[in-house]
Amino acid sequence: MANDNAFKVEMLVMYKECMHNHAASTRGFLLDGCGLFEAPSGTTTGSREAMLCAACGCHRNFHQRVQVEIPQHYQSSPDRHQHHHHNQPGPHRTKVKSESCKPNVP
């Protein structure tokens, strides 16, 4: 057991605005205004039907992919609710003996 306390990073992937240019065939530029990919209800994750947006009908690949890191603190001990590290000095705090603070008087 090298470290009882560690950070685990979880990645959250979201699909935002639809970037499908509906006027590309006429050399124009027209977006449908869909702001967020919405999977159709009742579909299985990863299925062909789940890859089509319920709002605009475009494939998920047309939506802007945003990836966010979510750090999560966890303890490897069985009791995860006790946090013993709150009372220990960290790198920004150090305890100093009172003798070292007294001026050196001859």
C-alpha cells in the first residue's frame, strides 16, 4: 500500500453544437441550430439508432465533441468517510518549535 489517498481522473465526454453544414452542396453555409446532441429515448447505448440526434437527426459525429477531466478523490481504506489528512500540515503549513522563534540575545 504505497498511498492511501490518491486522485482518480474520470473523463466526461459531451457532444455540443451540431456543425453539419446543410448547404454544403450549394457551396453555402447553413447550420440547423441544434445546440446539444440528444440520444433518442429507448435506444441502446452504442447502437446505430443511438448515434442519431433526436433533435436534429444528424449523426453524433457532426456534433462538437467536448472532453472534460473530472478529478475524484478516493481513499483505498474501507472507511472512506474518515479524512485524517485534515489535521496534518501540508506543504504550505509547517509547525515551528517555539524555541526557534525566540530572538538570540547574548
